[in-house]
Amino acid sequence: MKNGILQYFNKHNQLDELQITQIQLEQDSAKSNHELWNCTLVDYNWSGCPLIEIVTEPTIHDPTNGWLAIKEL
């Protein structure tokens, strides 16, 4: 999806819009940890799990409104 709009009610209970630039589906590979014992540890627990990446325009300036927009999504 590209160039969409999500409407949500902000913290003042007014209808607001979040401009979505792009949504893409990805697949988690693994988590690398380079901080222990001078070696790299790889955690495959989430390997293969689907992830959704949502790219928005910088229109949310309050954490509460960000939470409300994600809740609506």
C-alpha cells in the first residue's frame, strides 16, 4: 500500500488523520547480539515471523495521539 490515510480520534476526541507513506510486509530473520563474551550470538526464536512495517509522515507530535492512531489501525 502507498499513500493512504488513517483517520483516528485524537486525545481531544477530534477526528485527525495520519498520512501513511507505505506499508510493507517483511520477514524477520534473526537477532544478533554482539555485546557478550567478545563474540556474536544469534537468536533465531523469531526467525520467519511476518512483520509489518508502516512508514508515516511526521504528523504525530504527541505520544498519546500516536498510541490512539495505532490502536485505530
